[in-house]
Amino acid sequence: MARKTRKYSEDVPFSLTSMMDMMTIILVFMIKNMDAEGQLLTQAENLILPISTSKVQPKTVSLTVVVDANYVIADNEKVVPTADVLAQEDLLVTKLDEILKDRRAIEQEHALKMGLPADEAGNIIVQIDKNIPYDAMYKVMATCGFSGYTNIAFAVMQKNGGEE
């Protein structure tokens, strides 16, 4: 019996099994990359955050300050109305400063117990509505600095195509 040999000029149909395997692997890889980085904080209600292209994310969140159209909120506690912050002449928001200094003392004490330098303890994330005037943002940021927080980050909505 003679063996039948394949002619190379004939069209060979694609093997769908290997293509399905490849597509499954790509799909699983993309899903894993999307879920690899979770959000560190939840966005406050009625707040429109500015858009940024930066991909740098804070490592830990110890304190969150929210400035919306109605109130300045520190750790889910209403501190002072935003209108009062805008109306005052002084850079220091006194009620916010008291809360931040108390929280800073607690964080420094905790850092000393853990054997870490107390000066580097405490990160603060500020969520500010993009429609809030610059004056309010400047006063809140200055108050954070006066309270001893030197590592201050802004919460923003991440835009695709950011840079490292």
C-alpha cells in the first residue's frame, strides 16, 4: 500500500483549540492586572475629583480630609463649613488644626511603639472637589502643614495613559 503524502499547496484549516487557549490566557492576564491594585480609599459623596495622569499611589492611608461644597470633613467627622473657611482671613483653620494635631500625636506615639521615627509618621490624603476655590484648598493644605503633616497627597481620578 502506498502512503498518501500531504501536498503543501493545499490550504490547511486553523486549529481553533490552540487559538482558544491563547485567548483565554490573554483574558486571564488582563483580568489579573485590573484587580491587582485596589483602591486605598473611597471617594466622598457629591465630590468631583480632578483628573490626573500620574500612576503614583500612596502606600498607606492614615487620615483623610475631604473638602466639598458644604463642609471640611476629617475622618468622616464634619469639622467646619466650607463657607467659613473661605470667609476667614487667616491661613490656619483652627478647628481642623485641633483635630489634626490630636491625630498627629496619636500617630507619633504609635510610630514610637513600633520603633519607627516619629517625625516621618502620618500620611494624609486630601480629597477636594475640583469646583472648590483655590483659597479654600490653600488654607486646608496650610493647616495640614502647620499640624505637622509633611506627607500630603491629593486624591484624584486616574486618567488612562499616565506616566510613572
